[in-house]
Amino acid sequence: MRAAIATAAAAATLALAAPAHAAPPVPAPGADGVGDPLYPTLGNGGYDVRHYDLSFDFTPVTYDFGATMRIRARATQDLSSFNLDVDSLAIDRITVNGAPATWATAPGKTGQELTVTPARPLRDHHSFDVEVTYHGNGKTKPVGLPGWRHMSDGGFASAAQASRADTFAPVNDHPSDKATWTFHLTAPKGWTPAANGNLTGRRKVPGAKETWDFALKSPMAPELLGISVNKQTYVYGRGPHGVRLRHLVPEDQVAKYRPVVEETGGQLAWLEKTLGVRYPFDTYGVQIVRDGYGDALENQTLSLFGPGWFESPTYSTTMVHELTHQWFGDSVTPATWQDAWLNEGPAVFYAAVWAEQQGFEPVEGKMKAAYDELDAVRKAEGPPGKPTGLGGFNIYDGAAVSLYALRQQIGQGEFDAVMKAWLTGHRHGNASTVDFIDNAVRVTGDASVGTFLRHWLFDLDNPPMPGHPDWGGVHS
Ligand SMILES: [Zn+2]
């Protein structure tokens, strides 16, 4: 669901559409971006997606697919047309409220803009239904970065962060527009589909195929899309208080990975105790792919891992990192990509606490090293709260050391209360850096905590570290 992001373009359109004498508003095109400070053209304006229903029929090895995306949305202005984000999808047919619509694609910054013109304009505050039928091939080189990960068995997995969900389906590809999802993944018999949420059904369809249905009841940003079809096997379990666990491992490596994925229940219980907040969804799982992907990604309710992590004796630190994201990033989602430290900072920080408790590495040593590196990174790539791009040290370890500084400043008890209030106050919503600072001030009742955090998050020099005067830093 959409957080309120005012965009200059949308405001200007509304001003034009609503003159002072209050004539009926003239429908106008929705903006081609939400005005993200880092990536202004990501997502689209003029509507709020409530539900995505994706039917996706995938042929392994050839990578051909045919699909239908059904979107229920609500207009946030009178719309003559609106955009969806796509990349290298061949559009066959679009209807809006059941009537054929016209469409055009144009190059975008990261993919393509699909502009849909309904037969009749859409009214502000009204819900509308869009159905896009399309096809494509998962090996087509996208305009932007890749979202498809190809496995040597002929299958695939989606790794869509930060804006690559549009290589699989037409979406409003910005984290501020979260929606519930259902999936109907069709594959030949003998292949195993997976998606975010719970498996709700499985049925035979013509052509020796099966369709697997999944439902995700909690809202999800498109970047956390986790669909796959592989030669893979489900491994089931139970987490604390009945959380359903369903993991996926390559079908010929169950014996190797079963003990690994079965560590998840203990990690979940540890994080719930550490955060003082229950796991935010009703299901979780770890998906380990055979190859084709080397990273780790917090796809909602189904984190994705390349196999290389599990060659390291400290692999559980990465598992805890992605699990932490289910709270920080997936349930509480940043309002804009400039706020991405709110995802990565806690994920690195709590994984460091885990690593210390496992005897891998002391938190203080890791934070000292991060502190030393962060000072130059602030100047080159921006401070944690105002990075010039995504994926840098500033929003990962740099943000974690800022949280460590907060803990040093206000003490463990107050720190825990701040983080708990953050997670419960913004559960399943969107929130910004300013919201985080306001939350910390409110919980501690201390305005100086706001000043402290602003220095840590926005300054181009490291502030001094409380409790470690020998670390250096600049008083400002
Ligand atoms: Zn992360």
C-alpha cells in the first residue's frame, strides 16, 4: 500500500486540474515516477495498488513464459491514463474494468514505462481493475539490470531488488506501494514452483502441467517478489508459536541442506527474543538454489541464498541478516530508497550481535573497523541517511555503526525500546528516516537523541563514539 509521497510532478498536475472556481476536475495522466530522491522515475503516480494476482506459465530450459497480471488499484487523482513499470515484456492485451484499453511503451530510466489509457477516465478515490496479458522469455536481456537468475537445471529464481520485479510482471515498482499478492505458477510436471506466502492449492492443467497457487496476506513491495521454478524440494518445519516453515533446496541436495535450513527455527526464536517483537508474517523459509545466484536476498517470507554462503563456517550470520530483514525492510518498509539504511543497518547490526553470541566475532571490533572506514565513505558516497546510491558501505556497516552509537548513547534498555516501538508502530507500513528519528525522541523523551541521530545519519564527518573517546570523530 502506498505511503504518502508528495511529488512535484503530481502536485503540479493537481494544481492545473483543480482551478480556483472549482470546476469538475479534468482527468490528467498519472506521473511516471513517485519522486524518489535517489531514483525519481521509479514507480508511478495517481494510484495505489491494493492487490496483485499473477498467473505465470513457465517453460523450463527454453525460458518462454506466458502470463496475466491482474491488478486491483485505487485512483488517487482523476486519471486519463496511468503508467506501469515493465522491462522486456511483450504486451498482448490490456483491459481496465473489463474494457479494452490502449497502451504504449517508452524507454524509462531502469526499464520501460507502460502507459495505459482506459476507454473511460478513472475517478479519484475509486477502485479499478487492470488485466495485462503478456509473454516473454526469461533469457531476454533486459533494458535495466537483470532480475532473472538462471539455474543450470533450466529453472529460475527472481532477485528483483531494487526495481526488477518489472522483468517478470507489470507493477508499480517502488517500495512505497505495498500490496497483497496471489500467485498461480504453472510448470511441467516434475518441476517445483515457489512464491512468497503460503501454498494454497495445486491442480493439474492440460499439457502435462500443474498450477501451484500461493497467497501472501501481508502487503509486499514488488522488489521483494520471490518466485521460482526449479528442480527443488520443499522441506517443512515449525517455528515458535506455530510459524509455518517451508524451505526450498535443490532436489538432489536435501541431505546436505536439511540440517542447515532446520537451524531457522532457532534463529527465529532468537530474533523474536532479541527484538521483543514477534515474527511479522505467518510463514518463513530459506530458499537455497543450486547455482545461478551468488548473493542473499530478503524476499518476503522466503529469503533467497546462493550456495556459496554455506561453504563458510559463519553462514548462519547471513541467514540471520536476511531473517532480520523480514522485520526491517519487509514488514517495515522504507518510504524511499534514500531510507535504505533502515533495512540494512538493523540487518547488519543484529547479525553482528548474533555473530558475537556464536563466538564468531566481537561486536565492538566489527564496529570499530566500520567506524574507521565510514568517515571517508561519508565524504565519497554520502552519510548513511543520505547515500548517493544503493548498495554501499554507508547504508550497511555504516548504518549499523550508527545504531551501535545510539545504543552506546542511550543504553541497552532504551535502545531496545526504540527499536521495538519502531517495529510495532510501522508494522506492514512504510516509514522514513525522519520517522525513525521522531520515534527515538518520543520513546526516550529526550530531544537531544534527535540531534545525536541527525549527526550520525547526515554529517559528512564521523561524530565521536560515546564510550570510546579514543576512536576519534568530530564534534559539531
Ligand atoms: Zn541486507
